[in-house]
Amino acid sequence: MARDLGLELPAYFVPLLEPQASSRKPQAVGHRATLRAMRQELLSKQSSAIRGMFGRIAHRYDLLNRVLSLGRDVSWRKTVAQRVAAARPERVLDVCTGTGDLALAMHGTTVIGADFCLPMLREAQSKSSAGKRSLPLCAADALRLPIADASVDIVTVAFGVRNFTDLGVGLAELARVLRPGGEVLVLEFSRPCGPMAPVLGWWMRNVPPRVGRLVSGDPEAYTYLPASVSTFAEGREMGRALETAGFSDVAIMGLTGGVASLYQGRRS
Ligand SMILES: C[S@@+](CC[C@H](N)C(=O)[O-])C[C@H]1O[C@@H](n2cnc3c(N)ncnc32)[C@H](O)[C@@H]1O
């Protein structure tokens, strides 16, 4: 199965594909190390492995989002869209737009959707045509956007930055295309906190790989979700990454018990 990704079958992959693995504690420790190794492996293969992975699940992506988040993903994007509307921007760039769910949730402004995965962009195009919404789309790598300096008022990214092969380079690129004073809004999964954390954490680790395998036929893609979330910068660490990239007034808002977080910053 890993071979479908164009990757050589790495040793760490085996336990992930054998859910019957033995005792609880060693499994938990091994699981986290495995997830970290898996994310590193995918990122080290550069963007083509990630692009290929999203290409294979594009046709089931929206359905799986709804099921796996129990519909919460819609309200998370709505929160982003409301914040964007409050800023009354003229031009918005939605990076890692995927099937366009966030771009299409924004109204009353010009939104351009950019993504480096053509099957995802095709889904976005079908949805914008079906809904009679104009959504200009652009095939582009977020780390090298074909967009002029300081040319947009707001950049949004939903569930995209954790896939960047270099977070610092990606965030700096978002800052480059924003006008001074413009805003970035980053919606991303994070590690749950509070009383519901054990349940939410269990869900994120266990449900996406199993349901993802059944619905999309691609177990790797939905094993990658907990892998990428469990090892990715979040909270203050993510806030510092935004500041380093040139953003100030960074605010962080936890959503649904910390399953997702919204980061907002202003281009200095
Ligand atoms: C988890 S999906 C999120 C899609 C959408 N924003 C949403 O809210 O559902 C991540 C998307 O980011 C895209 N992506 C990942 N890394 C990228 C990069 N470096 N440049 C452009 N797109 C990228 C993938 O192709 C995929 O469509």
C-alpha cells in the first residue's frame, strides 16, 4: 500500500497496518513514534508524495471531512469566513484551497483559490459551477506562489500548513503576497485539550484511518491525518512561527475542544 504512494515500504509502516498489535502501553508509545516517522517520511519525499495522496482522495474528500469531523468542519470554516467578512477585504487568496470549501464559504469579496493538486482543483471547479459561484482557481505551490508581492488583503489556509515541506518558507510566502496590514487566517488541526481530550484524541487517532480506508480506499491518506497532527506545531509554537514569518498581533482561538485552532495575524 505504501508502494502506491511511490514510497518504499518503511519498517515503521507495519504496525500501522496491523491494528491487532498487542499490549496497550507499548502500542501507544510506538504509535506516536510511528506517526512522527510517517510524517517525516512523507515530507522528506517532498511535495509530490503529498500531492499524489490528496489526488487519490479528492473524490471522497468532502464526504470524509463531514463524517470524520461530525460536521464540525463546516462551522470551523464558517468562523473563518465571518472573520474575513468583518475585515471587508477586496482580494482574498485561499491557499491550499482543496475542493474549495473555505473559498466558497466566503461571500462579498473576490476569492482566488490556489492548490497544487489538480484533482482537488477539479472538485472545486465542479462545485463552483454547480453553485453558480465564480471561483478563480490557480494551480500553485504555496511555497512559491505566482502572485505579486503585497497584492492581496487577506490570505486564508484551512488544513493546509501542516503539509508544507517547510513551514517557515510557506508562512513567509504568505506574508510576501499580503499587503502591509493585511491579515492571515490559518485554520489547522491541533491536539485536543480539556476534559474531552482523551475521547477526542482517541477519535483522531483511531477513526480517520479506519473510516478513511473504507470510504476512500486509501488507508495511508487518513493515517497521515493523525500523523501530521500529532507532530505538527500548534498553539504558541505556531504563533511564534507566524511571528518569525513577519506577522504581528497573532491571536489563537481553539475550536471544538482544541481539535482545531484558528490563528490570525497581521502582516507587519
Ligand atoms: C487537507 S486539504 C484542505 C483543503 C481545504 N482547504 C479544506 O478546508 O478542506 C489540504 C490541501 O492542501 C493542498 N496542499 C498541500 N500542500 C500544498 C502546497 N505546498 N501547495 C499548494 N497546495 C498544497 C493539498 O493539495 C490539499 O488540497
